[in-house]
Amino acid sequence: MGPGLSLAGPVGFDLDLTLIDSQAAILAAWAEVARETGTLIDLDSVTRRLGIKLEDEAAYWFPAGQREAAADIYRRHYLRTFRRRSERRRCASSGTLMR
């Protein structure tokens, strides 16, 4: 190891090699799906299953004929929520105030 370098601790990656904490965005998106569809979705149960396929999670809350529409609603809200959070982080790191 060269001068001034130190060993860092382990870094964890998801299986698709992403390094993000998406739990808040996932739960916010499911909360919006629940609000928009009127379906009771237990976010603690969603949290315990984090990492399964979207379609598999939707199967816990929606009958077969409604899963695709629920997944579309989820994707819309997830992308909106994740982009908003990413933009806030970007602005915070640059010192820019964003409302």
C-alpha cells in the first residue's frame, strides 16, 4: 500500500452492482400505490421482503388482473420519489437550496 493510503472497510453492493439505499423511495412508492388504489398495503411487510421482484410484491396485495396496473403506479411514483431525493442530495452537496 502506498503512502497516505489506508484500507477501507467492506463495501456492499446489490446483486445488480448498484450502491444506493432505495428503501425510503420504495416504501414511499408503495404508500402512494395504496393511496391511489385504496388498497391497504402493510409497509412493514414490504420492508421484510425488500429485494423481491416488483410483480411478486404486487401479488401480495392485488389480484392477478390488477397487478400490472399496480406495478405501473408503483414505477411512476418510485421514479418521481427517487429523482426528487436524488436532486435534493445533489443540491445539498453543491450548497444549492432547492424547495
